[in-house]
Amino acid sequence: MLVGYLLAAVAVAEAVALAVLTARLRQARAEAEALRGRVDTRNLLLAGGREAVKTVWQTANLVRKQGFGAAVRSSIEDLADWAEVERPDLARLTPDGHVVVLFTDIEESTALNERIGDRAWVKLLARHDEMVQGTVRGRGGHVVKNQGDGYMIAFARPDQAVRCAIDIQRGLQRPRGRRPQHPIRVRIGIHMGRSVRRGDDLFGRNVAMAARVAAAADGTQILISGPVRDAVKDCDDITVGAGRDVELKGFAGTHRLYAVETA
């Protein structure tokens, strides 16, 4: 009897792992299709194909070594891990070394992809990217990295970052004044701190904090840390709530985060 239960548990785990791999393969195929539609250059297409295969292989290897739960990650985590390894030099963006980091992530993107299909998802993601990148440029920001359905963005001033986040949420909720056919719910988190040159741990901590703030947000919500709230509290066009204390993974104690009103 016990052996039967164990075999059933193994079968369930393998089925779930297969489902995760299928979803990641579908996403990789969709990204390759998007690249093919945007750029008619053979070398880039080959690079996109290799990247898609690499993504699926890495996911399969991760499932084999650590179990299927380890493969289910958000774009926020992927971007934060990338920044920790690459350590982009953001200090050049601002004279005093204080950099504002903003993370975005589409909530339940895999489920949305499943619901609307790959072709509609690619078109939806392309419109999302165009709107986000245009808004960032308009607010004087710098896209550090985008991966999958998430962005890591840097600003020299906190008010620029918060206003950009508000514009993004408004643009997603009512694009061009119309109700979207397939609504996208994006969570946004913002934190600021001193960013020094490559190799200093302080940079990694501030990026990690911004990622944790974003991960604590719900879809359509903008959360900001205490330093950002203190910096924008006198801005007449920015309204911030009372805040709530939360625990953030990797950081001791509780931290008060504040929701920015977008209405």
C-alpha cells in the first residue's frame, strides 16, 4: 500500500514538472516568434533560436536537480539575479550616486498566456513593451534590462520613477482611452539607495530590496519603500497611502511599504 502511494506521488510530481516545462517551452517559442516578427536579420534569428533552446534546457536541468518548484520563478527574481551577477554600473546615471530602481512584472503571465494562446500573447506583450519603453523614455528613465514579461529600470530622481509607474498603470488599464480586450495586471516596486561602482555589496542590496518591494505588490499596484516615500511626500501630484509593515525575503525585521494611488 505504501509503495502504491509513493508511486502515485512520483507520478503527480512528474506530471506537474512536465506541465511547467511545457509552459516554459511555449513561452520560449513565443519569444522566438516575437523576435522573428520584429527583426528580419538571420543572425539575430539564429541567436533568438539558440536562446530559446537554452532557456528550455536550463529549465529542464533545474527541474532535474532541484525539483519542479524551483523552475516557477517570476521575472522580478530573474532580473534581480541577473543584476547581482552582472552588476551594471548605475552610478553614472546620477552625480550623487543615488539611484532609484523600479521593477515591473506581469502578474500570472503564464496563466494569461495559456488562456489567450501564443499568438495573442505575443501581440499583447509587444504592445506592453512598446508602452513601457515609451513611458520610461518620456520620464527620463533608463531600461537596465527586460526579461520575459518584466523590467528593471533606473532613474536619477524618485519623482521621475513614481510618475513613470503611475503612467504605466494608467496606460495598461485604459490604453488609448479604451478598455483592453485582455487586461494586464502589472505589479511595480520602487526603492532608492546609494549605488557605487562595480563590486560593492551595497548596490546588490538596494537592487534586491527594490525586487522584494515589487514582489510584495499586487497586480495594478505600485509599492514604494520608505526612502522613496520620504522623497516624494511633498509632490502635489503624487498621493501615497498610510503604508503597511511587511517582511521581505532576505531582509531582517519588517519594512513599511507605501501604495501609490493611480486613480
